[in-house]
Amino acid sequence: MVDSSKTTHASPSKATEKKAATKSKGARKTSDVEKDGFSYYTSASLEESLFDINVGNSRLRPSWDSEQKYPIWAVPNDIKAQFVRHTFVKMGRIIPVND
């Protein structure tokens, strides 16, 4: 069971949202954005709804981008190593947001 006190829901900045929304999957780079102790990740394709990602004892809740097409996860840097081992990241469903 996931401890609800460790639920992370940080809203990305408007600039981060815009970058995630305007870049197609082919145009996205592999480097991720790191700001204020968070790394930002987004879905590689359009999503119908938001879904949480469980990493260790933490639950990461995404926010929509400005056009409400792509979810954006703000991943604390202290659990980033665990997050990148998640199945959705490994298979390419979730990708890093670039500068």
C-alpha cells in the first residue's frame, strides 16, 4: 500500500507545459528538464486521462499540459533513479521533457 503522505503533486511551470505540448515524439530529446529539485517527464503519446505512477513508497500525480493532451510528472530528484526504472519509462510510454 502506498503511503498517501508521500504523494507528490507539483505543478510544472507554464513554460515546461508549453515545451511538452509543442514537441512531437520524434522531436523530443533524451535530456530531461531539472528545476527546483524536480525532473519533468511527459507521455510520448496523447492520453485520455491522468494516471498516477507508484515509485517505491511514493505516488506521483501528473498535471495536464496547457492543452490538456499530455500529462506531465514532476519527479523529485531523490527518487528519479527509481522512476527511470519504471516499466512505462523503459518501454517509452513516458519520456523526459527537454529544454
